[in-house]
Amino acid sequence: MDEYHLADPSSLVTPCLLVYPHLLRKNLAETIRIAGSPQRLRPHVKTHKTPQIVHMELAAGITKHKCATLAEARLLAECGAPDVLIAYPQVGPAASRLGELVDLFPATRFSTVVDNATSLKQLEVEFEKHTERLGVLVDVDTGMHRTGIGLGDGADELYRQLSRSSVLTAGGLHVYDGQNHQSDVHERRAAVDSLFAPVMAMVERLAANGVTVPKLVCGGTPTFPLFAELANSKTNVEIECSPGTCVLTDFNYSNDYRDMAGFRPAAVLMARVIS
């Protein structure tokens, strides 16, 4: 437990969360090692939502980030993150709020996702008011059934419709597989391979009709090492890995995913017995 040493625990009001920067830096280094380079990473900010950690990621060469909310997107932009993907459909007033963010932070390139033609049209109407084109990825449902469009003719047509937009830029596919958290790495790899094949089939169908899919944003912490392996294979599309939890890690991840033993919990809860 020397790595969790406290110089003066008597000064801390409990309960409190303690983050150890030296362990966090080790986790960032391990994340980059697995991915192959910082350029292959688009880590999710949802686990920490902390400016200091964003600055550490930027210092490590990680320039692309992912988030779920407009508040997280603003936090990233305020930290100077140059490339921010909001990986949740922006519907209702969120579309205009996103437009405001784009205008407010011109140094940050924002993008988001869509999974239906109605949301796509709403983004088009909003960004007709702006000079900056918005990058948009089609969010595909790989089996989690939370957001995303199922692979098939409908997804192909949605991407073609996006590629024809005069105010939006077709940025690729968002391929999140939060349902894949098998402890056994071989089972996890088989699950990733099973979902990746139809995704690549979609990419190839679109390419055959002259529509380019420039990148895939893939995975969470349990599966990003497997998508990193796929990025090393001979694919004709860029793969970005988007882990989140591994920057801090926790006991369950360390215990459940033995193939990711290089990560250490960088945040611990301190408490006292009061009675």
C-alpha cells in the first residue's frame, strides 16, 4: 500500500476521494502503450469530469476526447482540447446549445452523433445558421440497444444522407459496445470480432458506392485493447479507441480483466470509523 501513502491524513475531512497523480500517469502511459500511440485514442471524460486530468491527457499527447453531455464538452473546450466528440444524440434544444458552443470555442473542433433522419435534419437546420461545418458520426447499435441505428439498409441510407449534407461533414461511425464486458479475454475478443465484421461490411458497401467512412470510434475500457489490435490489422479505415474508466481504474476492473493488469486504481475513498 506504499503507493497510496498519505503524508498527513489528519488534515483531511472524510469521506473524501483521493486521486494519486503518479498512478494516473502510469495508467495514461499504459493506455497509450496498448493503443499504440496517443493519436489512436479518444478517451471518454465521463469517468472523471476533471480539468486537471484533461490537462494531464493533453500533456501526454492525447488531443482527441469524447464526452456524453454539453457540460462535459464545454469543460473540455475550456481546457483547450482541440477535438471533442459528443457521443450522444443532440435533440431538442441541445442542437442549438451545441451551435452556441461551436461559436464560443472556435479553437475546438466539435462533432456529435446521429441515429435517425429526424435528428440529422434538426442538426442541418441549426448549422445552416453557422459558418463552421459540424462533424457528425452515425451512431450504430452493436447490441447494447441504448442509442444507435441497427446495421443494415437503414444505417447505410442514413450515412449516405449525411454525406450529402451541405452544412454537416460525415465523420465516420460511432461503434460503442458497452454490452461487452466478458471477463475472459477470448470471449471478449470473439464478441468484438462478431460485431466488427458487419461494421466493416457497411464501410465496404458505402465505399463501393463512392461514400467514404473516414474513421470508426470504437469501444470502452474492456474492449479498447481488442479494437487497438484491429487497428493494427489491414483495415482501410482509421480506428480510434475510446476507453474511459482505465484512466482511474477501480478494483472490479483490476479483478475482472486480468489481461489489463497493467492498470492500477488511481483513486481511492478515504473514510473514518466515527462510532
